[in-house]
Amino acid sequence: MDISPTTLLVLALLGYIAGGLAGLAFCRHEKLANFCSFGCGTLAALCGTVACIMSLATGATTVASLQLQLLPTLIPYVQFTISLDPLSAFFGLLVSLLSFALSLYSLGYARGFYGRKNVGVLGAFFNLLLLATTLVVMADNAFFFLMVWEIMALSAYCLVSFEHEKPETRDAGVLYFVMSHIGTGCIMLGFLLLFQATGGYDFAGFHALSAKPEWLASGSRNAAFLLFLAGFGIKAGIVPLHTWLPAAHPVAPSNVSAFMSGVLIKTGIYGLTRVFFYFLGTPPMWWGVTVLTIGTISAVLGVLYALMQHDLKRLLAYHSIENIGIILMGFGASLMFLNTGHPLLATLALIAGLYHTINHAVFKGLLFLGAGAVLHATHTRDMEQMGGLAKQMPQTAFCFLIGAVAISALPPLNGFVSEWLTYQSLLQGFGSTDSLLRLMFPIGGALLALTSALAAACFVKAFGITFLAQPRSEPAAQAHEVPLTMLLGQGVLVAACVFLGLFPTFFLRVLDPLTQLLTGLQISQQLTLANGLVLSGVNQAGGTVSTLGIAVLGVALLFVPFALWLVLGQKTKTRVGPTWDCGLKGLTPRMEYTATGFSKPIRMIFKALFRPRREVQREYDFSPYFATSIRFEAHVEEVFETRIYRPLQRLVLRLSRRMRALQAGSLQAYLIYIFITLLLLLLFAL
Amino acid sequence: MNPAVSTPIPTEIGSQIIMLLAALMLVLQLLLVVQRMLLTNIRLFALQSLMLSAIATVVAYYYNATHVYIVAGLTLVGKVIFLPWLLNRLVRRINIVQEIEPLFNAPTSMLICGGLTLLGYLVARPFTTLHKLGNNTLAIAITLLLTGFFLMINRRKAISQVLALLTIENGVMLAAVALTTYGMPLVVELGIFFDVMVAVMVLGILVYRIRESFASMDTGKLDQLKG
Amino acid sequence: MLLLTPILLIPLAAALLCLLVPWRRVMEWINIVAFAATLALGVQLFHEVLAHTVVTEWNQFFYADALSAWMVLLISAVSLGTSLYAGRYFRRDLAAGVVTPGRVKEFSVLTPVFAAGMFLVVLANNLGVMWFALEATALSSVLLVALYNRKTSLEAAWKYIMLGGLGLALALFGTVITYAAAVGQGGGGRLPSFNWSHLMTVAAQFDPRLMQLAFIFVLIGYGTKAGLAPMHTWLPDAHSEAPSPTSAMLSGVSLKVAIYALLRFHILTTQCLGTGYSRTLLLGFGLFSMFLAAPFILVQSNLKRMLAYSSLEHVGLICTAVGLNTPVTIFGALLHMGYHALTKPVLFFAAGNIHQTFHTLKFRVIGPGVVQVLPVTVLFMGLAAVAAMGLPPFGLFYSELTVLSGGFAAGRTGISILILVALVAAFCGLLTQLTRILLGARKAECPNDARTWDGVPAMGLLVGGLLVVSVWCPVPLLQLIHQAAGIIGGKS
Amino acid sequence: MKPDTFAIVLQTALLMALAPLVTGCIRNWKARLQNRRGPRVVQPYFDLIKFLRKDMVISEHASWVFSAAPYVVFITALLAGLMVPMVAIQAPLSLFGGVLAVVGLLALGRFFMALGGLDPASTFGGMGSSREMTIAAIAEPALMLAIFTVAITVGSTDFSHMVAAEQESGWDMLNPTHLMAFAALFIVLLAETGRVPIDNPATHLELTMIHEAMLLEYSGRYLALMEWGASVKQLVLMSILVNVFLPVGLAGDGSLLTLGLGLAFFLIKIFALSAAVVLVETVNAKLRLFRVPDLLSAAFVLAAMALLSTFLFH
């Protein structure tokens, strides 16, 4: 038989379903449940990956298209259709690839729950989440899209509150679901506006809309833009709609938080891409400006807050905000170029955004898996308790380091490539318009530079404090390398990082049908030089880079130090000795630099933003210089939470309590309500 | 319009009689509002019901419609004799004499009732043109309804609230009899009648239970369920 | 062969039997069998109606069109679920000494009467009879509400009967005036019949002013029974104080039966005055109810009261949808009625289990961590709650989205947006509250006489039905609903 | 424009040979200005050879990252150097990357150096890395913005293109845009190479040192690589400064004459710049750590003004 993407896709979906059912079926015997559900998940994800790659490789605009006849069409507008156009295929690839790595990883990670929690339920919800997410990016019909979108949110909620015994987990879960549902409300309204204009729910109709002049002129188009931006923005975690993200990601089981940070928020990006570049038609200038601004703000604030965290997973969560910002910078620039009529640049910027999307999915997934491994080994997320893990768990340390280098946008790995593309589009964009707006591009570039430099600082801290130096606690000292499946899961993503980093030009070809669909251009040839070894800007003079070349030459240059060593220092020996301790009785872990200490200079520099508070209590016997005990407490204010969300919540609750006075319990009052209603109606309705 | 069959007494007079009786019902209603003694209230209610059945008789006479006679009879038996008797027993059984302070004092209630009457006529004005026997009883019916409603709000004792409900019922029946020629279909009339009976019984049961578990008839005490 | 009459008589017969037999088990089974039978007949009726749009008996005294058939199905399904659940519920109550055997008998006698009343409402052709039937349901249910004979339950019953009775009086007045309007058009003379089927044909010539007046009274009257704000005040009290099976029936179907009565008049008014009038009123009351419900849910501290408010919100949605008055929205409203009727009882059953286990409904005492005590109950409650919050894969998601789509398609954007906002608000409330009590780790170990599978048959029946109807809704059913929507909204 | 091996080898040699000399000169001249005799100009070479000959002591707490760091630092510095035109307009590796790659490579080196500082569990190392990363983070935007102003005007991020374009523009290279950008970049240079007033390379006073603190645990061969890498990096940055803003006399073609001429010009420019650095270091005192951001933000503002001025003059 021939393997068509469609068959594989169906296989994948069935696989997820089977995995979920298996999880429920065997929820009494955890080993079996673990094996079956996550095993099915792994295989299904593999099928999905292959299917998406195949359909992207063939490059047709719509490869697979399924009709699921769940409900008869007697319910108006309900129809369930899946189609695999290049955009869906691209995001489907992202989803399936991550799902593959994560399911593999989960096989090992879930063992941590044996005896504590029901692994079968975990597997079931996990597969449900995978299924829903896959369907979200492939839905071809807004009704179906909204449906699977909600199922996705629901299963994610169940997974976030999987360890619901902890109160903070419950709160985080509720916060996530509430915000996500508000987002869904916005998205629903947006789609309803489109529906109002077309009279149908299928995406093809919406796309056709983007050609209609009367629609382009209508105000509801702008309304739809804002609604979608807010709705999908909440899911993607843009500032200031991000508060759920650092709350929910840390408390979830690590394989789930990896999925949420790597994939779930990308569904928001998918929605934005689908809507902005496929439905809404040529954008007015202010759309691009808005998106670019939001992107820049999210990037900078995200990384700044990340620096202040010492909970490893929380830190990573904030970095997701940062990277979403970077993606949106690309999108915003692209929208602006579309407005000023530079499709080529628009395509470049769009590619930059999409490339960063998949990159972030890969390395953020990797980092969360690493964090999960650390959690698995040390049972803590607090970096101040870690240290020295590079010796106990070298493989994990290596994987994490790769991820750290990649996310800090350092050559030759993938983060660098996509940020390079972003820089290129921003710089080329300067010439695209004469208005003052063009200053946004270089300023944005500079802030992007700030962002990536801060990210580098943050990951020096994350990796250095977690994996290097002496263990800061007993568990960290007792830590052990994680089981093979978990390492394999990370390995897959490491490989992806390296491939995306070293062979960008090969990957860009895959994007051609996608850009063809969205902006009508295929520019991978223009971006490719020296038969694929070199990546170039839209015009070669604009600048070129070759991560592969850098890597190769770097290895080659290793010859130099070795030569020097051979010539001058063969006879030298290497001794292991104590670290210089200023003549004290040896260094203890308590003398090491802490995570908090590491980020202190930044905290001081940006104190206007962080408003740091510190409480120091020192108790001493005779002189303050010989304190017997010192208690130090430092807090950083999270502005949006304390200034916007909390007051809002308090306000709503207070008003609701006021309302309760209406139901005061007195029959007379109730009668009076009815009486007054009656009188009013008699007076006015007649 | 002119009645179905010609009768010795001309229609106008019948119309006058009906209006008169209806007005009397209204007056009784107002008395009910100001009167606090429960037993007196019950008697007033009985009297009102009597007026009602009288009206029914007149209507029946003019259209010599048998089933309206039946209605008149039922009203007489039920509302004039049986219910008052039942309520009397209730009041004696749980010996409470009078309504302690209603929500509004007498003058205020009178003012309010005046306003309500005005409203009733206001609402009913467009329909007084219907050339029909007892055409503008609608105004009185509405007024009875509203004042009964107000009475219900104004009183605290369970019994007097039941009474108020019954006066509302009277207003409705007035409309049913006088406004709609020939009254409603018999089956409906019967249904309504028995419903009212059963309702009063159920209310009686409840009043007993409340009485024995609250040791009071004051529905003002029933305010535990909030929010 | 007679169809409507047995539907009406079987429950009455069951009531009579229960009155006679002394054994509790037997009473339970009588109820179950009776309602199973009515359900079967309902299905039969539903086929008949599909075949030849209208079924009438006793020269049109009973009259069933698609709308009635749909209601009959809902009523018998919910009643069946209730009678399945009630058995063990009262066994536990008796064991706990909360009720006396006499009361249990009272319950098993009155429940079929209650159901019969509702059947009569939806099957009666004569509007007067319809009113009379509604009064009957009110009276029977009021005794059920007062069943526990606690102070609070008596209070609830008292408020229920007072407000309900008042409302019904107003409704009767409205009915009378409708009759007057009908008479007025013929310039007096004997009205051939007060049958809805007849009025429909002549409604166009009714005296419009009288009809306006009539609809106001009917709206407030039946609105009180349907729990539309601001006449809803009895609803949370009655729902929270009644025994859980009764609460289930009250919010599952009794509210919707009142809505049904309201709809009948709405149709007449629309025929007489055109779409503008009654529709606007329905819209207003519906939206007001939805917006009133949300904050009360958010700060509610009593489980069953919260569920009651959620019912208020759904009823509001149904009214608003009808008020939007396009074929699509009305279809959505009827669909919503059905799905909600299947959902809400499950929540009340679960609440009943929780109540009997923790002997209170206060969130503070119950939660957190009910899941650790009653896993299965919480599972069903969770499913039902997900449905009630309007999340897929459950049907309320379709119906709500259908309503919204209809609203947008009809260009009533503002109102649709308001609906969506209210829905989201209610969602947030339910989610926050339920998470607070269901999930988490128990602090204190509670005295737990609960058995895992308590009430599972009933909840399983309804949730299963809901799931089936959600993911695979049988075509004939949808045709029926379309037919019913056609009756309300004019032919679609 | 394929990278040709010969050029690569030559420039690598030049980088490695010249870098220590520049460092030596700066130290020596600084000493002179302070009326000290100071070390010989060629002292750094001897230091490097000595380090290479010595045994190594590696901290017991250190992991493999500690040993990887020196190689990464050294090689990234060289790679960055190969992308910057020094003698000829056409940088050997200009095809493999421009501004962004250079900045990225230097950042990579810094990343590993900071890790290497943290690894031996010594407090000074941590302090050094923390400060280094902080200063780099706030220096980066100024650096980027300054280079962007040029990159935008010539529409390329490739150094060779920039230099070529600048050469064509002739005296126009002295316009305010360039001057301001130059000033900004000069400040950044001081920061990146750890010079007074940001950092004092000559001190080992615990509380003030930044760069040295990270190297504290390194010895022998690794120390040599670290030092050498640092001076190469310094040379790279300086040549960016001189060649992008003052591209006189760079060899256009590969003929020996022009190359020689280019080399001469290059040396002159580099040493002139070193002199400037020396002057600044002598007349300034080291700033408090929390004063440094003010200086760097000043640089950022300069760069921003430069950008604005391009906008005004176009």
C-alpha cells in the first residue's frame, strides 16, 4: 500500500485516541498504563511528524483533507473538517515533533508518579491534549476549531491541576483556565464577526473575504484584529496578558509544562498567523506597529522578569514570554511591510517569525525536559538548592547546555539563525518607508540585542547555578542520572536544535509552500547561497551568515591551541587542587554565589521596574559585625499582577458581594420586585 | 352590543348594576387594606366574594348562560361560605387576633391604593370603548389585582397574605366573568375553582407546619435563606 | 390507539398505587416502571409527530405537536432519572433519620403527580387547562420542597408557594384577558373554543391592545414560575432546600415547562402583534437573568444554591435566544433546553451525594478535596459541570454557539456579545467555585458512610444520554427540534 | 568571494601575533604616562609562553565545562577576527557572517567564560561572571545601535560591504552621524575590553575586578588561552572601530603593495586608538559598578542620536 499523508494523519489521530483509552483502561496497573498510553502517544506522534514532513515536502497547497461526520449537518453551521495545508502542516510538524520527544520522555518521567498519582489518568489526559492540539492546527472550520481549541484548554487545565493537592497548583489551574476561556471568548467573537461577513464558518470562505473591498473597508475588520490579538495573545502569553503563564507552567508535571511552553502557546501563534496573513487581508499600518510594539515589550519584560526567578521552571516560563515577543516582532515587521507593499521583506520577516517559532518550540521543550530531569533527580525546582549536577548527571547537563546556548541566540545553534533573520528583516525594513515609523526597526533591533544579551546572562545563571560548582543541598549531592527514555527524549530535541542551527537553508525550503500560501512568494532560493552552505538576506549584499561554516572552521581552528600545546607544553602535568579559599578552612557551598546574588546587579539597574524590597534581620551578641544569625528576604514586585490583576479581581468580588443584598431573604422585598416590574411594564410597555 | 336574548330589564341597568357591584368590591378591597383585625378581614373577603357571585348571576341572567350560573353558585359555596369558614378555623386554632404593624401605616396605604386605582383606570381606558356588558369592569379588575398585590406586600401574617392572594383571585374572576362574555369555558372555570380550593388547603398545611416549627405566624421571621 | 391519554394517566395511576401499597421498595419500582413507560410512549409520540406533525385526542382536548413531543421526552427522561436516584437517596436519609417513612411515601406519591401535571401542561390544548395544570405542578412541588420539614425548607416552600401562587394568579389574569381579546375580535359572541390550535388560526384578528396587556401579565406570571429575574427569587431557596431528586426535577424540567407555557403565548402574541413586541420583552428578561446570575454564582457559598443560579442563567439564555427570534436561535434554544435538562439533574444528584456525606452544602465545610472522598460522584459531577459550563464535547457548546451564530447572522451583534460576556462570566464563577471544593487534599477526615457507586445508575443514564446526544445526535430528533422551532419562529 | 584558505591563515596569524603586542603597548604607555617604567612592550608574549609551559591546577569542584571554556573563548575570538576586515577590505570570512555573527561569537565566548568563572565554586568567579554578564547586557544595545546606524546607511550587515561603501563616501565619513556612532562604540569598546573606567585589568583587588575574577582559577595552558583570547577580542573590536569609521588605506585587491600599504595604515590606526585608550584610562578613575550603566546608557543615547541624525540627513 502507498503511505499518503492522509493515512498517516488518521493513524496518528487514532493512535492518540488509543493511547488515551489505554491509559484509562489500565489506570489500575500503572506500569502497563504508562507503557501503553505513552507508547501509543510516541508512535502516533511519529506518524504525525512523518505525515507533516511528507505533505510539506510535496508542497501542494492542500494535501490531506478529511471530513469527520460526527454530527449530522442538521445543527446549523456545525461541520467537522480537517485539512492539511502548508500552514497546518508546518505547525503540525512542530506539534508532532514535540509530542514525539515528550511522549518518549514521559515513559521515563511518569515513573516518578508511581504510587503517588494515577499514571493512567495522566496518560489519558496527555494523549487527549496531544490529539486536541493536533486537531487545532489542522481544523479547517472555525466551529470545529473552537471546539478542539476548548478541548485543548480543558485537557491542559486537567493536566496543570494534576497535582491538585497543592493549593498553588489549583489556583494556577483556575487562573489559566479562566484567562484562556476569556481568550476563547475573544476568539469566538472574532470568528463570529468573520462569520457575519461570510455567512459560513469554513476557512476557505474567510480567506475569500480578504479579497472583498467592502470587507477591507469595514470597521469590524479592525475589531476582529483586536479581538484575535487579545484572544490568541492570551494563549501565547503576550505582555500584559501573560500572568497565567508563569503561574501555570511551573506547577504542571514537567512533560506537560514542556508541552505547554513548547507547543500550547504556539497554537496562539498559529492562530495569529492564520488570521493575520490568511483571513484579514492587507493590514493597515497600525496593526503592524501594534504587534511590533507588543512583541518588543514582551521580549524585554519577559527576559527581565526571567532573570529575577530562582525557580527553574518559572524562569523558563518567563523566557517563553520573551521568545513569543521575538516571534511577534517578526510578525509585526511583516505586517508593516505588507502595508507598505514590500512582499519580499514581509516574507522574510514572516519566515523569521515562523523559524523562531519552531526553534523556540524545540529548545524550550528541551530546556523544560532538562528541568524536569533535574526535578526528577532532586525533587526541587529551587535553584538555590541545586548545584554540581554536571558531575552527577552529565548527559542531562550537556543537553541543557545545548538548549541554553540555543535560546541565548548564540551561534552556531538555531536560536541565532532565527534572530539573525529577524535582525536582517528589521534592518532591511529601514528603507521600506520614509515615515518616522521606520525608526522602530533599528530601535527594535537594539532592544532585541538587549533581550538576547540578558537571555545569555540569565542562562549563565540558570546553567551555572544549577549544574556547576558544589551541590548546595543534600538531594543535589545525591542526584543521579535519569533513565534512558528521558535522555532519548532530550536527545531528539538536541538533534533538532543542531539540525535547525546548522542547516537552515535546507529547512527554509520546507517553508516555501507556506510563504506561497500566505504572501504569494517563495524566497528560499534567494536566501540560499553556495549550494546551501550559506544563509543570506534577501539580497546577498545585505549580509550573509553560515552557521555550518562557523562550526566547521571553529573545529578546524582547534588545531591552533593543540599545536601550541604540542610545541611548548607536552611535559606539563595537570593536578586537581582545592579552589583558592583566601586561606580559610576550605570553601563550603554556603560561600558560593547564589542565583539571587547573580542577578542582583540587574535588579539594581532596573530597580524602577522591579521595585525590590529586602528585609534583613541580624541578631548579634555584642557587635553587629559578628552576627549570630541573619535572615535575608528579597522580593520583586510583578507590576502587572499587583497593579492590574489583583485590584480587578478584588473589585469584581466586591461588586458581586454587593449584589447579594438583592437576595436578602425577605418575602416582602421579593414581592416588591415583582410589583415594581409589573407597574413598570404596565406604564411603559403599553 | 346587545344581549343574546331580550330580557325585561334593559341592558343599561344590568350594566349599571354590574358597575355598582364591582365598585363595591373595590371599596371592600380598600377596607381590607386598612383593616387589621384578621377575623374582620375574612368577613370582608367573604363579602367581596359575595359581590363577585352576584355579578356572575347578573351576567348569567343577561346571557342566560347556564355555566355562568354554575360559576356564581360555586363562588357562593366556595368563597363566601367554605373558605371563610376554613380560615376562621385556622385563625381560631392558632389564636392570633390582628396584624401587628404592617409595612405602611393606614394613610400611606390608602394613598398608594389611590395611586394604584388611578393606574388601573389609566391602563384600562383604551378598552372601555368595547360596547359590551360590564365593559369597563376591566379597570376595577386590574385595580383589585394591584391593590391585592399591595395588600400582600403590606401584610406580614401568613394568613393575611393568603387572604390577599384570594382577593387577587377575586379580581381575576371578576375579569373572567364580566369582561369575557359568557365567562370562560366551564372546564376552565371548574379547574380554576378547584385549584383555588386545593391551594388554600396546601397553604393551610404549610401555615400549620410553619406555626409549629416557628411558633409564630410572622413571615417576617422567614428570612434565613439569603444570597 | 390512544397515546396522549396514557402518558397522562400512567403517572397518576402510579401515584394512586403508591398511595395504596405500604412497601417502600415497591413504590420505588412503581415509579421507575411508570416513568420508563412514559419514556417509551414519549418516543412513540415523537415518531407519530414526525409522521403527521400533530397528534390530538378527545376531540382536540389533548394536542401534541413537535414542541409538546420534545417536552414530553425531556420530562419523562428526567423523571426516570429522578426515580432511579430517589430510591437510594431516601434509604440513606432514612438511615440517617432525616426523614420519616411517611414523608418518603409522600415523595413517591407526589412525584408522579408533579410529573403528570407537567405532562398535562405540554399536552393540553386549552390554555385555561394549561394554566390549571401548571398550578397543579406548583402545588405538588411545594409539598415536595417542604418535605424535610426543616425551618429553612418550610421557609423556602412558603416563599415558593407565595410567589408562585401570585405569579400564577397574574398568569390567569393574562389568560383571561387573552380570552377577552379573542372574544373582542368577534364583536363578542361565544368563542367556539379556547383551544390553542384554534386561537392560532384566528390570532391575527385579536384586539392588539388587549393582547399586549395580556402578554405582560402572562410574562410576569409564567416568568415567575420559570424563574426569570427579577421574579426568580424563590428559585435558589426552593432548589437548595428541596430533596435533591426534587431539585433535579424542578430545575431540570419544571422551569422549562413554564417556559413552554410562556412560548405558547409568545407565539399567539407574535401572530397578533408581529414579532416586535413579545420578543423584545423576552430579550430583556432573558439578558437580565443571565447577567444577574453570574455574580451570584461567583460569590455563592452554598452548593445547591449555586447550581440553582446556574439554572437561572441557562433559562435566561433560552429566553434570550427565543427573543432573538430567528429560526437558528430558536432551534439553539430548544436544543439548549434538552441538553440542560440532561445536565442539571446530574449536578443535583451529585450535590445530593455530597450533602448526605458531609451533612451540609456549605463550601467551607465540604471542600477542598471532595474527590478524595467521593471519586465517582466527583467524576460525574465534573463531566456534568464541564457540560454546564458550555465546554465541548458536550452539546451545550453547540447550542450556545448556534445561538450566538444566529444572533450574529441576524445582525443583532450587540445582544450576542452581551450573551457571550454573561456566559463567560458564569463560566468563571462555576470553575472557580467547583475547583475550590472538588479538587485538593482533605484537611480533616470526615465521617464517611458513602458507598462509591451511590446514584451511579441515574447519573450514568443521564450523562450517557447527554454524551450520545452530543456527539451523535440522531437525525429524527434534530428534525423534531427543527419542526418545533418552526412552530415558534414561524416556518424556518 | 569564496573564503580562501591563504587569507584565513594570514589573518589568523596577524590576529594572534598582533593582539599581545597591542596589549603590551597599552600597558607600557600607560605606565609611562604615570611616570613608571612599566613592563616591556613584548612582555605579554613572554607571559603567554610561560603560561603554556607551566603545569595546571584544576579546581576539585570544576566540571568539564571549566576545561571547555578556554578553547571556546580563544576560538570564538579568532573566528570573530576573521570576519572583520583588517588589512584588506575583503575580510576572509565575510561570507560566513557579518556584524551579527561577530557579536554572537563574542557573546558565545563570554558565555563560556562566565560559566568557567562559576564552575570552581569560588565566590570571586561568581561575582566576576555576574558583573561581566550584566555589563555586557547593557553594553550590547549600544554596540548594536551604533553599528546599525552604519549598517542602515549602507544597507548591509557585512563588514566588507560597510567598509567598501564608507570608502566610496570619502570625506562624508566625517559627518556627525559617524562621529556620534564612533563615540558610542568607543565607550562600548572600553566596556567590552574591561578597561578603566569600567574595569581595571591591572588589579586583583577582589571587590573591583570583573574580568580577572573569572580567570582566577585558571592556570597554565588554559590561562594562556584565556588571556590570548581576551587580547584577540580587544584587537578585533579595535579594528572594527578603526576600519568601519576610518576606512582609509584598506587594500582593495590582493597585490602585495596595497596589502603592505594596508598593513601600515592598519597598524598606525590601531596604535593611535590604543593611545586614545591609554589617555582615557590615565585621566579617569574606575567607576563604581552601579555608575557603569549611566556611562553605557550615555553611549546608547549617543548611538540613538546618531540614528536620528541619519534620519534627519536623509
